Amino acid sequence: MLATPTPVPRIWPQRRYSYVAVLTLTAMGVAFPTQAWVLLGLPLAVGMVLLGVAHGACDQLVVPAVWAGSVATSRLHYWLRFLVGYLGLAAVIGLLWWWWPAAMVGLFFLLTVWHWGSADAPPELHSTPIWWLMHSLLRGLLLFLLPLWRWPIETADIVDGLLGFAGAPAVSQPLYERTAALLGSIVLVGHVILWIRYLIQRKWAVLGMELVEVLLLTGLLVALPPMLSVGVYFVFWHSLQHVLRLTQWLGYPAPVRRRTAWVELGTQLRFFLRRAAPLLTLSCVGLLIVGCVLAPQLPDATAWFSFALVAASIVTLPHALLVTLVMDAAHRQPVGSGH
């Protein structure tokens, strides 16, 4: 039976938490550019653990939240199926990094374009798959285009560092330039088409949200160097919004009395972290062990960043499939329908 996630009172629309975080951190980086790494380092480090790593630490609870009957007969049977499927896909990705590193760099970026872009798609678009797909791809491409356009050398260093870490040859600078020009044309034309459609259909709320988000993300990705801007987006936008969405699926209770927006946010995060704590702890311990083992081969920040990207990519495929095939699919289910 398909369970309907419990709605959370919308005292303050949840996406605005990310708007405030991104605007604040961008302003700090712009106001104090030489101290940006110091000022943003602590919130990013804490957020990377409590939001970035944690946002996938409740994946095992998603299917039971949607199909209550999936664990009704045997909890052990469900866990075995989940672990075999989830860790099996992660293992395949790890082997592919070993066998075809250059191809995996491209696959990882394409998968991230889809996963980040589809996560940002307004729920209203899920009823029209073509426009949902278009918005998802355009948002994901925007997140990669802007650093490539504004910070070409720094972005190329990150990609080449990842290729080098994986044992693949670097990409020529002219290829980066042609890629930026091609993506720029696609993203610009695609957004114009998308916004014209919103205007024709009088989707004022969706259009307003879209314009605000594109403006905020453009400011973030243009103002801050890629390592910082991508970190801020991943932690305080993508991960935070996934966590807040997932609390609804996990039965986050409505508050007894009206709370201020930030008190409500703290309550939701505590609700989520209590459920994420077991796998979050295991993930952090595992990452620390692997990091310590690889430390002699990680001489600088670029190498550590590449290691973090490879580690993230190993679980991105099962996580993204779970979100797309289970969580996003529920948007297209009529209320009360069953499976």
C-alpha cells in the first residue's frame, strides 16, 4: 500500500532556508574575499557532515515509508534486499572507477547534473514529464556552466585533478572553452523557453520561484570560486532540501503550537539526525579510515577534493535512483492509490 507522506506545516516555505543560507554565505565571501576560506570553512565542514553526508543516511527508510507492506512480513528480508541492491550498485561504480576512470568522470558529472537538477524541480512540474525533464536538465547544467564560464582555470583544475586522481589524462583547455559555449547556448535558450511557458500558463508562483533561484545560484556560483560555491550549494541547498523533504516521508509530526521558522528548522533537523545517526556514524568512520589510509597519496586540497568526489560518486547512483524512482514517482501518484 502506498503511504502518503505527512505534510509539514508551511509556516515558512522550506526552500527559503536555503535561500537565506546561500545569500548569507555568498555575501560573506564577497565582503571578505581573502578570508572566504576561513569564514566559510567551519560552516561547510560542519554542514558537510550533518547535512552532506547525512542526507543519504536515511535512504534505507524511504521504501518502507512509501510502501508500508515492504517490511511488514520480514524486516530482515527487506534489509537484505536493500543492502544487496544498494551496496551492489555502489560496488559496481567503484569497480568502474578502477577499470574506466575517464568514462566514470564524465558519467559522474552527468549523473550529478540529473540528480541535482531533478531535486530542484518544482513539484508542480511532475505532472508534465517533458517539462519536468527539461527543467531538471537545465538546472543541473546551469550549476556546471556558471563555474566553467566564470572560473575557467579553477574549474579545469578541479576536473583535471579528478582525472589525474583516477589515473586518466587531462582535458585540453580548448575543449573546456567549447563546452562552456555549447552549454551556455543550451541553458540560455532552454530557460527562455521554460519561462515563456510559465508566462503563457500563468504559473506566477513557479515563475517567481524560478527567477529567484536562478538569480541566487548565479550570484553564488559567479561570486565564489568553484570549491566553495559547489560546497555551499551541495550542503545548504541540495542536502538541506532533501533532508527537509525526507522528514515529511518519515512522519515528522506537526507542531502542537506555532513556532518560528528557525525553531521549526531545528526541530526538523533533530528529527532527521536521530534517524540518520546509525548510518551517518558508520559512514563517517568509514571515510576517516579510508582517508587515513590514502593520506600519503593526497598531498594537497585538490587531491582531497578529488577523493571526496570519488567517494561521493560511489553512492550517488543508488541514492539518485532511489530519489527518482521512489520519491519523485510519488508526485505522480493519485492520493490514496495503491501498489
